[in-house]
Amino acid sequence: MHESARPDEAVQRLIATYLEEVAVALADLPPAQRREILDDLRAHIADALAAAPEQNEAAVRNILDRMGTPDDLARDARERLGISPPPTAAALGEPGLLEYAAIVLTALLWPIGILLAWSSAWWQTRHKVIATLIGVLGIMAVVFGLISFTVVSGTSVTAEVVLDVPVYVGEGTPTAEATPPTGPAEPSRRFWRQVGEAGPRILVLPLILLIPASPLLSAGYLAYRLRHPGRRRSRPRDVVGAVHAT
Amino acid sequence: MDTNALLTQMRRGALEYCVLGLLARGEAYGFELVQQLGQTPVLLTSEGTIYPLLSRLHREGLVETEWRESPSGPPRKYYRVTPAGEVALEAFREQWRAFRDAVDSILQTGKAETGAS
């Protein structure tokens, strides 16, 4: 009995490893289809193993050999299901002149650079979107900042006029009714008025810095993604997790 | 190498209908189908490739599936041809006959002529 326990473990491990490899090879398939194929393969292995004269490692290896390699299965599945294979880093080769020109121009002449980046197949669409958004949002932040600055400073000017009136009146005609209520309130009003004037300016400073910074950030992101292209679509960890879950 | 690639292409087109044809004889589960196809090794090289094919037939509505308990091990998915599948199979039968006859008539013409003269 103990002798059969160990081969069984090895058998299960062989099957699990094979299915994991298939899952990774099929990573670019829609999850539902991938799961269906994996379930079918698992059932097939169980049936084939039950039909085999012996349920040992050799029998499983034989069954898995007949099933085809994970890469063969994945290629066939893509052709059958009409899914184009994912462009791999190897297929794309090394980044070329276009990619480096795109990064440099994104920093210097943002609109032209980002167009070049979009014309390159090297970056994934979502990375291009992020790089574009960094640039666009930077410019939008500046625009909104300037608009809100002029609005806020406009209201603070009118507030100044209103606030200045009792001060002027207080100095010009020292009446007992006007001075006492405005007197104690005035230091705090002054303080808030100063904040109201300085606040937008403090906010605007980083926004102004963003004007040259957003293309730089955009270019920096593209450069980062050139070094770290990332896996396309599903990550293998999710896929392997799906195998264990089912 | 070339004949291999050619065979792969021919197999790809015909295998779907061979599976449909087998299922038209009676419902079957995946491993059964593989065994039946395996009797003619020309048709199926990597056995696992039948499952993406079945998945596609299912999505196209040419076969329907049903899970049933198996006497040994996990439940089995049985495949059955739908009426749409029957229609597709009949259409392929006619096309295949015409195709086969056309290819045969050309390939055998040479033989027939040399045989006649």
C-alpha cells in the first residue's frame, strides 16, 4: 500500500505540472475558454489513465505525450478559435530608432513624440494610453489651475474692496458704532485674505512646474516600459491560480 | 516537411467535420472521440487538440454538451450533434464529394490516359 502511495503522488504532480504549462501557454485566451479546455484536458487524462493497464508515471507520461506539448496545444487552440498569437518581446526584437525617437520627442515635442509612440508596436496599448494621459492630464491640470487661479483671485479682489471699506470708514470717521464690531474681527479677516491671495499662488507653482514636467513624465514612463514591457493580457500567476482553484 | 505541412492544413479543415460525422453516429465524450479518431492516425496527431475544436463546435451551436456521472473518476462531458450541426455536416458532405471527385479526376487522368494508350 505504501509503495502505491508515492507513485500516485508523482502521477498527480506530473498531471498538475502539465496542466499548469498548458494554462500558461493559453494565457491569452478568454478565461472561460481557457478554463473549459483545461477541464476537458483534465477529464481526458482521467479517462485515459483509467483505461491504461497501469496507473503509474510511465502511463501518464505516455498519455501526456499523446496529448501534445502545451505549446502545440496552444498554437492549435489559437488557430481553431481564431485568436491571434500574442506578440512576444522576442518577436518584436530590440527597440529600434522609432522607439528611442519617440521617447526623446515625447520629452521635447510632446505631440509628435506621443504620435511616434502610438505608431510603434513595441508598447502595449494600455501603456500608450497611460503615457498619453500623463501628458494630457498634466496640460489639463495647468489649464484648470490657471482658470481657478483667475477666478479665486478675482473674488479675493472684490473681498478686499468690501473689507477695505470699514477700515477706511473707521479711520476717516471714528464713530463709536462702526469701530468696535470691525476692530476685533479685522486681524483674522486680514489673515484669511492673505491666505486667499497666497493660496492659489502656492497651488499654481507646482502646476506651472507641471508644464515642462508632464511631457518628461510621459517620456519617462515610455522609457520605463521599454525596459519593463510586462506580460501581455493575463499574468501567468493568475492562470496558475485558476488551475489550482478548479 | 512540405507534405507534413500540407497534411496539417488538410487535416485542420476536415477534422471538424470528421468529429461531427462521428457524433452523428451517436453521442460520445472526449476520450471516446479521441479513441475513435485514433484508429486512423492520419486524422489526429496531438490528442489534446480535439478540445479547442469541440469548444468551437459548441460555440457555433453545431454540438451540444451534457455532463454525466462516470462509473470511474470525474463526470464526463458528452457531445451530441444539434440540428444545425446535421445541416452543416450534410453541406460539408456534398462539398467534400465534389472536391474529392474533382481532385481525383485530375490526379487519375494521367494514369487513365497512360493506361489507355
